[in-house]
Amino acid sequence: MKALVVLVALIAATVFAFYVVWMNRESEKIITAVVPISVAALIGVFLSVFLFGGEPAVTARFPTVFLYRVSDLQPLAPPDRPLLNSLFEVPTLVAKHPELAKDKESGAALYHELLQKAIVDKLAFTFPHSWEVDIADFKTGIGQQLTVQPAQDATERSTKLTQAELDALLKGNSFVGTHAIPSLGLALPPRSSMTITSPHSAPSGMLGGRIAIKNPFVTLAINTDYSM
């Protein structure tokens, strides 16, 4: 945004410079001196702002582990590990589709899909009404406590996706329609769009999933890949 403002200001200054030159066009010295300098400066600013002045991409990689029983694909949650609400969706799904538990090779693919669904649910839980929120995450005597509330200086400008729209984006994910916690939808920054590629198995191996949020200023991509 700052780069665009700077460029607009410099273009305006250049236009004004050309106007001054035009008003004094009878002076050969002004034309031969100002015009080349103005054009070179404008080209230099454009290259520095848009070609060399962009923010570098920031990438973070970290592992996520799911434990489950191979016999029936039911999740296991060790006592010292925070419980993920989305784990409750696995028994619901297996009860509707018991054939999943018979395929012992489907566990990894199933939990890969669960991971993607859990990310979307977490975003919806954190940003249900506005993308501008205050988040407090701290430890208490009984575990981890997370509170989310609208920021005091929130502009109330958001792009809102309903739960039905989120389900449509998750098309292809086995957990579409199963909700461990009620969802009020997801609020994104203004002029943002969201795309989701569900992970699935292929003859060449397990393919990764992708969640992407884009607007004119930034692209946030969350990629998930199967490890072991």
C-alpha cells in the first residue's frame, strides 16, 4: 500500500514537472534538462518499488502428529497433549461410513483431510465476525485458555464466508458437513478470496492439500503434506 502511495505521488510530481516544462516549452534548456531527468527518475522509482522493493516471502514449516488405532481408525489423545476438538469428527464419520475402518491404508489419508478441516475450523473459531481481533492465549491451572474478542479499533470491514460457503470450498474433503463445534462462518480481510484443494490419494502417492487466502496486498498459503 505504501509503495502504491509513493508511486502515485511521484507520478503526480512528474506530471506537474511536465506541465511546467510545457508552459516554458520555448526554452530549449529547460526541455533538454528536465525531460530526460524526469523520465529516468520515474523509471527508477517504478523499478525500485515494484521490482526490487517487494516484501520477501515468509515461510514456516512444522510437523503435526495424529495418533490413531489402526484397527478402527479411532483417534488417540495422550493425557499430556491438548485435545483437538476436530478429533470428535472421526467417530462421527466412521459411524456413517464404516467401510473406512476396514481399509487399513486409509488412516493416513483420512487424518490428512482431518488436519485441513481442523485448520479451517480453527480459522472460523478465531475469526467468526471480524478479521480484526484481540487474541489472548495463556496457561491456567487446568490447562490452556484461549479468548478471542473483536479488536477495539476494528473497522468492521470484512469479507464474510458463511458455513455453507466454507463447506463448498472444502468439497472433496471427507469431513465436509461434520462439525465438532458450531461455526458462524469466517471473516477475511476486505477484498479477500479463499481457495481450498483437498488432499487425496493418487497412484503416484498421497497428494498435498492447500488453503490459500489472497487479496491485492498479500497471499497466505497453508500447505499440508503427508510425511509418515
